[in-house]
Amino acid sequence: MAFINTIDDDAADRELAELYAGARESEGYVPNTLRAFSQRPEVWTAWVNLKETIAGGMDTRRYELAALAAARELRSSYCSLAHGKILAERFLDPEVVRNLAGGDAAGLDETDTAIVDFAAKVARDACAITEEDVQRLRDTGLSDRDIFDVTLAASARCFFSKTLDAVGALPDAEFADLDPGLRDALTVGRPIEQRR
């Protein structure tokens, strides 16, 4: 499941035990993302607070688009599957999400396409961002705060995706239940964990 030792349920104490219990209550299982952070549960808690602060201050659809674009660019299957699943269930036709996972923005409007392109560029090479890239977002109607929010969503995804991949955390086996076409398109890096 990971390249580092993670703390099992029976060895978890205090904060980690509470986090595991909360995950089992809300998700029905303890996700590999949380297990990957089990050596430092306080960092997990700080991450969740940061992510919720970023996502809570912006349009949810835009957050998910930026997160998926960054995850795809980083080749993070875990994050690509998680955010692609949300987009397909709540905001976009699954076919559009499949296209997006492959780098094709067909089916998105001008604003969404600009958000996806910008978030991908932040993840790929933030030093390559130009004034023109920012202006393109303004021209589609985004305010400077909106642009900063997209930047935060993509940048934060870099931290989380790279951490998971660096320690070898595999996407949870539950992702195997996605529509096969969507699942395969969103698996852009590490494979989905096999069911135990």
C-alpha cells in the first residue's frame, strides 16, 4: 500500500485513532490518503484545514476543475480519480471528464478551459506563468481573487499529490467501481490498489 510503514488501526492512538474512526464513519473505510499521513496525523489535519479553506472560498466546480487539471499534469492517479469522480457525479457529463483526463477540453466553455489550462501550467511549471496567462483568465470574467483561488487549488494539489506518490500510496480499491472508461482515463499514474 505504501513504501513507508503506516500505522495500523489497532496501533493508532489519540489523534490518529480519532481520524481513522471518523473516516470509517464517513467513508466506510480508512482511505490510503489518511494512512499515508499516519506517521504525522497533525500534518493531515493541517492539510484538511488548508484544503477546506481553499475550496470553501471558491466555486466548487472551479476547484474541482483546477484540482483535476493539476493532478493530471502531475500524473497523480489518486487525485485524478478523486476529483474526476466528483466532476462526473456532480458537474459534468462523464464523457467530458474522460476527455479532460486525456487533456482535451471539448465540452468546456471558455472560462473552464482557461481555468484548466492555467491550473495545469501551475502544476507543470509555475515559473512559466506569464501576464498573458493571467489576463486570459481576466478576459473570461475571473476577478483577481478568482485567479488566486485557482492558483491556490493547483498549488495545494502539488503538495498533496506529490506526497502521496512519493510514499507510494495507491488509489483506494473503491475507485475500481467507477465506470471502466472513466476509471481508465483517470488512472494517469500509479495503479488502483487491488481489493484485499
